[in-house]
Amino acid sequence: MSAPTPLTPAECDLQDFPFMPLHVARLRDSDLAAEGHPEGCWYAVLLWAASWHQLPAGSLPDNDAVLARLCGLGRDLRTFRKHRADALRGFVVCSDGRLYHPVIAEQVVAAWKSKIEQRHRAECARVKKANQRNGTEIEPPTFAAFLTSNFPSSVPYLSPETKRNVPRDGGSKGERQGQGEGQGDSKKDDKSSSIVERAHRLPVDWFPSDLPETVALLAVQWPPGRLDRELEGFRDFWGSKSKDATKLNWDRTWHNRIRDQHDRIMRENRNGRQSANDGLGINARAANAAFGPLGASDERVAAGHP
């Protein structure tokens, strides 16, 4: 019997995703939790976490020495082999010679899809800005075309019904979702009028429902408290806006806000950590930015010391 096809795309890389979903009830009610040795269960969790950042994501090498190290056992192969059955419960060897766990692979594919969708949105935005700048009318790539050109091995892993095109017309993404082009002017007018009738302002007591998994995977990477601050700003902006302030679905508008802000927030977070760790005071960093690197004596003056 031939080995199965790998459960995640060969190009799948989630090393910039520090968060891995853990379905509590699924783990609690699993055969591993019911039958496994506690030590073996712990090694299993460690291997799940290790597989998240392997290449391809969701896989492990079929090598006991490496697996023992990933479990935190160093060269203690004897202990690893004692608990190997529990540690690798559910993993299967695929045709590329690596180990895959179906449940982890399911989460990996969802996260990978969200990453590709974000890159597709960025590419469409780039094309749109280039058109505005150059007076051209180049069509942005559809999701299917973008996927095929940039991530060919991922095509079989993504469900066709989830491949969406990013709308290219004006307005926010929240406004544009659900608007079909229709066939003929009358149908288009009917569709537009029904959209106006259903659109509404942000309710005063509105609070978002639980985030979809792909959006939650982005938000969980943000610094603590940042999601709450973004939500507060989102409510203040749309609550005070007087023109063009109606949406069909406020939850979707909020989800799109998170997607749009993700790259900027992660970039700010990285830059903030670098600034906090450079050993300079706030005044010295400001002087650095304005006038170039300072000498040791200059830093003391900028920091307020003689």
C-alpha cells in the first residue's frame, strides 16, 4: 500500500505565526487523553507545537533522534522510545517521508490560506495604486490566478468555493462584499436598491461576534490590548461618521478592518521591540532619527546628563 500524499502543501511556511490553535474539547475528549501516559501526552503536545514551525508546516521528520530533541529530551532516546507510541499518536508517514497529523494539518491549511489571502489583497491594492498613479487599467489577479502563479503546490489544498476575488471598485471592503455584478441594467439596479434597503448604521450597542478562525489567527499575534484599542477606535469612527456610514454586515466590516491593519500592527510591534532593546533613552533615539547615530557623549547629553 502506497503512502498518502502529504497533508499540507510543500511550500507551506508558518514560522511567522507564533500562535497554534488548540481545540480544548477535542483534546480533552481524545483517545490520547483517555488512554495515554501523562508523560507521553506532554511529549505529544510538544511535537504538535514543533510541527507548526517545521517546513512544510504541520510535519515532522521521521527520525527518533530529532524527535527526542524536539520533545526536550536531548539525546535520551530510551525515554523517547518508551513513550513514542503516545507522543506520535495520530501521526502518519506520507509519501515525502515525513510525519503528519491530520488534525494539525487541518489547522495549518486554514492558517496558510489566511496568509495567502492577505498577500493577494496586498497585491490587488498594489495594482490598484499603480493604476491610479499611471492612469492604466491593469486588472488585478483573481485569487485563483495569484495562487497558481505564486503557490502552485497549494492549489489542491484550498477549497474552490473559498477562493474569492478582491473587489476593485470604490468604497470599503465591507461595503463591497456581497455585491454581484448581475446581468443587464435592470437586474443591477434591483440589486443595488436591495443593498441600500438592507444597509444600516452601526448600532449604538453593537459588539462583534466571535472572530472566524482565520481572522482570530491574525488578531492573536497582536500585542496585548491592541485588539481592544482597535475595536474602540472602530466604534468611535463609525459611530461619529455622518456620511457613507451604512454597512450590510458590521461583523464582516470589523473582520476586514483586522485583516487590513494586521501587517501594519505587526510591523509597528517589531519596530517597537527593536527600539525598546537598543539601550538608548527616548531623547537619544529621537536625536538618532533626526541627526544620525550619536557618539557616547552625545547620548548622555540627549538623555539629559551633563
